[in-house]
Amino acid sequence: MSLKKVLTIAGSDTSAGAGMQADLKTFQEHDTYGMVALAAIVTMDPKTWSHNVTPLPLDLLDEQLNTAISIGPDAIKTGMLGSEEVIKRARQAYDESGSEIFVVDPVMVCKGDDEVLNPGNTDAMIKELLPKATVVTPNLFEAGQLSGLGKLTSIEDMKKAAEKIHDLGAENVVIKGGKALESDKAFDLFYDGKKHVLLSTDKFQSSYNHGAGCTFAAATTANLANGQSPEEAIKNAKAFVASAIKNGWKMNEFVGPVDHGASNRIEKIEVFTEEI
Ligand SMILES: Nc1ncnc2c1ncn2[C@@H]1O[C@H](COP(=O)(O)OP(=O)(O)O)[C@@H](O)[C@H]1O
Ligand SMILES: Cc1ncc(COP(=O)(O)O)c(C=O)c1O
Ligand SMILES: [Mg+2]
């Protein structure tokens, strides 16, 4: 059987824990054929690790999208897009692709930074991406922004935000309580317009978790491409990323990436689900 082709439209994280590097590693771990259209390159100052985001010229992004779309991706994921114009191009590319799987990771900030990359992007994501999203995977902060509810601090808040984001057009919403929600477990909330499902694993170390969000969304995309239902795809992606986080490692004094291969190479983690 031929491999499913999975395209990420995302930024390059030169430290290679997050961004398109995380996506490609995760696609490979899921026996899919990973492809990239690169929107921006992120570099880090070796002395301070402060991030510098350089967008690629739009015509170069268009050329990449034309190439990738001509190959016929079975599923498309978006990551860091950086500007309203790039968000529009990502939407157009999805429309043109004929693919029926669109996973939107609404990246707004890099971990460790609390400055939103570009506030106008939130409106563009709402207008262009959410109405087409098979699954959208905001973290707690991003869910607060997309829903307009602001700071979310409880599972009840997450339920309300998931309903609002679903109303904006996303077919399935998963809000990652993850590292940001104060709790002894790592909780995520799934909502498909009918039911809320709380997913949980043990909470592992959170010092070396760079790339967790990208890895989770990429695993979800690959699972969907491989024929899983949204709920199944998300549950399995959570198991995959939990192992990656548990086995995260220190890269230098500033950052530690997840181990994208840990679920297949080291250990499987169990995910619990409960309809709430
Ligand atoms: N310390 C942790 N232990 C186990 N799972 C975690 C931990 N931190 C985050 N997760 C899980 O990793 C995934 C990514 O979440 P998160 O790190 O919050 O996203 P992002 O990187 O986009 O901010 C979610 O499934 C979340 O529940
Ligand atoms: C290119 C790129 N995309 C996405 C992200 C978001 O990463 P995370 O998976 O930690 O949310 C980052 C963070 O540094 C990044 O550099
Ligand atoms: Mg993220």
C-alpha cells in the first residue's frame, strides 16, 4: 500500500524540536510521506536564545505550495504562518488541494515568549482557517484568543471555549490544557459539536518540552491521513506526544526538545478518556 502524503505549511525551527522539523519527524514515525511548504525561518541567538522570525518571500511560498499541491497531499497541517497574507495562502492551498483533512495548529506564540507573534493573525485564522478545519489544536492561551474568552483557567472554561471555537466553523476542537492548566494530570478537551471528552495522561517533566504542540498536531494529521476518526486520531496523538515529553532532553542551557521517536522506540503511554 502506498504511503499517505501529508503536507505541513509551517515555519522552520532551526533548533529542530518544533516547527516543520517536528512535523516531518512525527510524520515519519507514523509511516506517512511528509512534505513541507516553508513560510518562515526561526533562528535563535546563541547567547540569549531569543527568537528571530524571518518570513520567506510570498512568491517563494506560492511556488512551494504549487509544487506540493501538484503532488496531491492526502492531508494538510498548518503551523506557524506568521502573517495574515500567509494565512490566506494556506487556506487557498487547502481549497485547491482537494484534500479533505485540514489540521490547524493556531500557533500564536513561541513557548517561553508571551508576546503574540502578530495580533491581526488571530482574526485571519478565525476567518480563513477555522471554517475549513477538520481539527484545530489550540493551547490554553490560543483557545482564549480564538474564543474571545481571554484567560482560561479551568476545564469548565475549556468547554465554553471549545463550543465557541466550534461555532466559528471548526469541525473538531481539541484544547490542550497541557502544560498551562494547573493540575496534576495533563488534560486536553475534545469537542465535536456533540460531546465533550476529557483526555488525560500523567503529567511528566515540563522543562524539556519544546515542540510538544507541533508534534501533537502533526501526529493527529498523520493519524487522520491513515484513516482514523478525529477522536481516535487525537487520543493516539496524545499518547505519542506524552511519550515524547516524558523523554524530552536538555539541548543546552535554554531549551530541551521532546523526543519525537520515543513512543515507537522507548515506551507507549496510556491515555484515559471520559465524556464530561
Ligand atoms: N508535562 C506534560 N506531561 C504530559 N503531557 C503534556 C505535558 N505538557 C503538555 N502535555 C501535552 O502535550 C500536548 C501539547 O501541549 P502543550 O505543550 O500545552 O502545547 P503547546 O506546545 O502548543 O503550547 C498536549 O496533549 C498536552 O496535554
Ligand atoms: C517554527 C516554529 N513553529 C512552531 C513553534 C511552536 O512550538 P510548540 O510546539 O512548542 O508550540 C515554534 C516554537 O519555537 C517554532 O519555532
Ligand atoms: Mg503550540
